[in-house]
Amino acid sequence: MSARIHRGCRIALVDSDALQRICTNNSLWALGADSAPFSRMPELAASIRAGHRFDAVIVGLHADAAETVAAWPGVQEAAGQPLPVLYLAHPTELETLQQLPSTVLSQVSFRLLASPVDEGALLAWLNALDLRDGRRAGGKVLRVGA
């Protein structure tokens, strides 16, 4: 299967589970996206304040889902603009979604994928991104699953 991803797409990955962080980070790199892993939202906010820029954020939801999502406004504030966000949750942890405020779950932009992440679904999300400088994801042809 051919995949198109813009090599300049920079994704912040926030996941308190180190193994999931490694796996998702590897998938992003395999798809051609540049990524930076963080274990907590405040680390990401600090990185943005230090001048690092990201096109979007992927957030792993676990038992600490409510705490993680509660820290999201600090990331948006640091970025100075809305950032697209994708949430990941393992099927065994879907009950953690019930901890999230309904305002988060009802957002038109709310996106959730099951982890471990399916590269085809991740690729579709990446390709749908409107990157902030007018770029759209899409560019170099890569092989997925090869």
C-alpha cells in the first residue's frame, strides 16, 4: 500500500505508558512524520514554551485520562493557537473515556483510535491534517507495512 505523508509534519506524542509511547512513535516515524515523545502534558507545554513547534498532538489515554485531558488547555495556551489532537486508548481502557468531561467528548474535532494504533488509520488522520503554515500532509510516497 502506498502512503503519502509530508516529511515536515511534526507531531508531539504524549503517553504516560512508555511502551505505547515507543510503539506509536515508531509508527509515526515509519509513516514519515517527525515526532517528539513526552510522558506528560506539562512536559509538552514546556517544550512549546521553549520554542518547539508542533503541527498536531497525539495523546494516549490511560487510567490518568482525566488528569491528562485537564492539562490540555495549558498546551493550547503555550501554543497560542488550537492544535489538532488525536486520542489513543487501548480497548481494555475505553472505560477511562467515561472520566472525561462531556465537553471534550462532544467536540466536533474529537478523534479516538484504538491502540496499538493501526498504521492505516493513523495515516488517514495524518493525511487529513491542515498544517498551520498552509501545508497539507501529503508528499513523498512511502510504503506502509513493507
